[in-house]
Amino acid sequence: MIDAEGIMPLNFFKYKGVYSGQHNGMRYIIKPVGEKPDLKLSASVWRGPYASCAVSAENMTTSEFELTEEGRFAAVEWIKQQYEKRKEYWDAAPSIKQVEPIVHE
């Protein structure tokens, strides 16, 4: 379950920490973007099984939030809403065993 209590605290993100996870077939990442003092939180979701580094930006849905405790909670709520809106899509994502490996040359 996606829960704000299970996501890293605000200070983690203030020091440029990146948090990623998954819920069923939906992958997600929360990270700070921008430069101080204008840092924001960016949250992205995409269909598994691949990690964020193997997925193009076109295949991700992203939103930005204030780098505050309220923004952190809003980012987690947004991720939960993304899952609920497309639950069947996420749940039908293939496992890593069902897809071809990506080879970077």
C-alpha cells in the first residue's frame, strides 16, 4: 500500500534524496527538482516492470509539488490517485520475467 508514513521524510528530499517504489504493476519515484531556493518535489508514475532509468519520459506521468510537508503528502496522495484511476492497467503490467531485457549499447 502507498502510505505517506512509509515514504521518506521531508528532510530526505531537502538533501536531494530520491525515493522509488512500486505498488502492484505501477512504479513510482519522488525526487526534488530545480535549484535552491526554488526546489520542488516531482512525482512520476509508470507501468512496470522496468526501472525509471529504462523508461522514456513519454511513458511516465509526472506532477510537481511544493517541497513542504504538505507537498510531500500531496505527492503521495497524487500517486495513490493515479493507481486508483487506472487500477486495471497497473495490475495487468507484465512481470520482469515476461519481457525482453533492455540492452543499452
